[in-house]
Amino acid sequence: MARLDGKVALISGGSKGQGEAEAKLFAQEGAKVVLGDILDEEGKMVEAEINETGGNAKYVHLDVTSEHDWTAAVRETVDIYGKLDILVNNAGILLRKGVEDTSSDEWDRIQEVNSKGVFLGTKAVIPAMREAGGGSIVNISSIAGLIDSGSAAYSASKGAVRLLTKSTAVQYGPEGIRCNSVHPGLIETDMIEHLLSHSEDKAKWLAKTPLGIIATAHDVALGVLYLASDESRYVTGSELVIDGGITAQ
């Protein structure tokens, strides 16, 4: 039996990178998937790929900073598939700047997408999950939400996601709604492509990673799949670190 048979999942930032990998893996495991993003052309391509390979997916436009967009995405998910069981708050942006180099506008933008976006998504899905009798929310944080990353605004936003996860888990656990955070390390996606563009930079990051490898988006998606599935039915308010050992040092 597929691990997500009968489940309906909504994934933000689903047009590429980790979100795309999660959407495709979830569909392979039997879920009906709604993927949201602001990259409409790319998102529709992912939708087509999933449907052409036997899955069941629908793309919706979703700006995670818009409460209206979240409300519409949840409504469309329930209208199409009848319920909503899983939310993956995956959308995020990166800014690699220290405190003094970060402008007020840059700070606000990072918090708006990475932190407020997760809050709005969580708030939007709770009524639908309550109606479904429970659910699983998986928030994509980062090792930057656990340790210093040299990126002030980004780390603050991902730390906020970590603690919001715990608040959600405690508040909604009695209703059968679980909430966990995932903390990836160095993952091969477009978002960190510039960090690996030079061989010396790549060597530096590999030297920081005990396993000595860079993960793929699929590696992270496998962890997200576990937290989304009923296999983790007794797991809530926890952090799943997928970082090759970086934070163990």
C-alpha cells in the first residue's frame, strides 16, 4: 500500500526545488496533491508531469504572504478533493547578510515570506483539518533555525518557524493535528546554487559536513513524507534534522 493512500496534501512553493520533489513523491505514494506557488508556468508543468505519470495533482496560484491566497487555496483543495489532510509549508527565500548589512526592508521581506507565510498557511488549514478529524503540518525550517548561519534575517525567520511549530503542536494536538519542523542542511536546489558555484566554495561546505556529501531535494522529501504519513502518528512538536551531521559538531 502507498504510504499516503487516501490523503490530500497542500504544498507551498511546489513549482521547483524541494517543493517539487515533495509533490512528486507524495503523488507517487498515493496522495492527491495541490501545489501552490507564484511561479505559475513552472507549477503547471509540475502538475502536468504528475498527472501524466499516473498521479493526481492540481496547481493553484499561491503567494504565501497573502491571507486571501491561502484561504482560496484551501477552499479549492477541499472543493476539488473533499478534504485536506496534509500541509507542507515549504515556500521560502534566502538572504545571506549579517545584521549591519541587512536593510529594514530586506528584514521585513524575509520575515514576511519565511515566517508569516508559515503562520498564514497554518491558520488557513486548521479548520479544514479539524473537519477532516485531524492532519499533519510539516514546516520546512533549516539548520539556520538551530545554529548560526551568518544570515541574520534568514536565521531569525527559520527560528520563528521552529517555535511556531511547537506552539501549533501543543495547541492542536488534542484535535489530532500534528505539527513538526524539518531542518535541512546543504541541499542542491536553486536557492543555494550560488553557494556551490565555485569549486572552493563547494569544498568548504563539504568540509563542514561529516558525511561529506550534499543532499538532494529528494533526500529531504523522504523525511517530509515520513512526517506527513501516519507512520509518524505519535510524533509532534519535533525537529527532523537532515543535514549530513553539520549540527552534531
